Amino acid sequence: MRLKLKIAQLLKIVLLSCLTISSHSSLAGDLDEVQAAGVLRHIGIPYGNFVALYPVDGELTAGGLDVELIQGFADYLGVEYQFVKSEVGQAFGLLTGQDAKYINRKVVYGDKVSIQGDLLADGITVLDWRKKVVNFSDDYFPACIWLFARTDSTLQPIQPSGSMLADIEQVKSQLNGHQVLARRESSIDPDLYNLEKTGAEIILQNQGQKLEDIILSLLDGSAESTLMDVIDGLAALDRWAGRIKAIGPISEQQRIAVLFPKSSPKLLAAFNLYLQQIRANGTYHNIVKKYYPEIFNFYPAYFTTAPL
């Protein structure tokens, strides 16, 4: 009787151990684990037309360029797709197991947290500090940060010089004493562009990821100007015609890519192969056209020379 009891207890310990190992492996998220789990977990922060939440049958459903892109990748791998909504400041922790932020031009690591996803995609740009924390896929979308202002602002649109660096200096030379809306832990973080050296009055917006949140902050007088990706800015110029104006670039050309944990090289390689395939067969072009049709006119060289 005691022998049977000991065997039962031993089996229970072994079973619990196996479950723990299995659970830990599923959190690792490299290609083998994703295929074994049968699901690809996409972490995303709602942002522009890259990741948006739409009401469907009383519930919010994720959609947008990056959602369709990663849904296609899940199909390519033969697994189910799962969207994992994140908030600003949480995404790196959900992906890698440890929070990471860019503060005073340094990467600051925070608490260890539970991994919730296998990749991160929400229109996020390739930045040097982020490369220390994660690995990036091949890029698939161009970006550039511009300054936009209310039309009653004394800030004036620059005259393009033919040199991006010279144009940036033209914009920055106007900023002394002017209000600039920006947001930490994003592509419009003022530290990325040394805005404090311009003498600008930097106003930090900690909430709101939608284009409306930024523009309404200008229109209600909370700020005079704002940093914004040029593609979002073009949409804003059309929607709020006569109320805002484009001043000029703050950053050089940037690139958008998908983020993977450094522990997932095989999953990253599989994504790059998938991206090459959909670029070659036209699927990628159709997804981009659906959500950002104006991008082809604004960045014709990128979509002509982007690797196929």
C-alpha cells in the first residue's frame, strides 16, 4: 500500500514537473515552441492604422496593417493567431520578460515580468537603443518624424534645401521658446532628437495613441506644435485642413520592423522569409495599400527599391 502511495506521489511530482517545463517552453516563443503550441502571440499597442481595435459584436477586435501582416505569418507557420494588447511601457516586458525603457539616453531595465507574446509589431521604428533589448526583422515600412503646428503659430514651414540634415536644422532653429508636444517611450520621444538643446518648451503627453489625441491637444491649446510621423501628419492635414500646418522634418529617414526576443532567432528568420515571399507575390503591396495608400506617393523610392 505504501509502495503504491509512493509511486502515485512520484508520478504526481513528475507530472507537475513536466507541466512546468512545458509552460516555460511555451513562453520561450522560438519557432519550435510556437509550432508546438499551435499559436502565434502578437503583442501590439494600438497605434494609427498599424494596430486598431474595432467593435465587433460588442467586443473589440484587432485590425490594421500589422495585424494583417502577422495574421498572414501565423497562416504561413500553420498556427493560430492571437492578439495580445499592451500599454505604453509594458510591451518590452511582455516580449522579453523584463521591462526596458529609454531614459536620459540610456537603456534602463526594470522588473522581470511574465512573457505574454512571441513578437511585437505596432508600427514600431528601428532605434539603436531598442537593438540592445530585442532583435529586429527586415524593415517593411518607411517613417520620418516631422514637426506640425497650429496654423496660428509663428513657426513657419521650411524651404527644402535638398539636404535632410540641413532641413532638420532649419526646423530646430525655430523652436526656442515654442511649445512642442512629445511622448516618452515612443518614436516621438524628445530625447531621441535632442530637443532640449533647441530651447523648446517640451510638453509630455503620457496618454493617447490615436492621431485624434495628438491633434486635439493642439487645437484645444494644450500645445502649439507636436512631433508626428509624417504619414500620420499628412492624414491630419487632410482631416483638419486649415487648422494645422507642416513645418518640416525632425528626424532622418527611419524604418519600421517587427521585434523578436533575442532568444528567438529561428522565428525571426522564418518571418524574414515570409516577408520576402509576400513582397514578391503582391500580398504585401495590397496590405499596405489598404491602410496607407498615400505612402506610395510619398515614398516611391522605398517601395521601388525595397528588397523582394
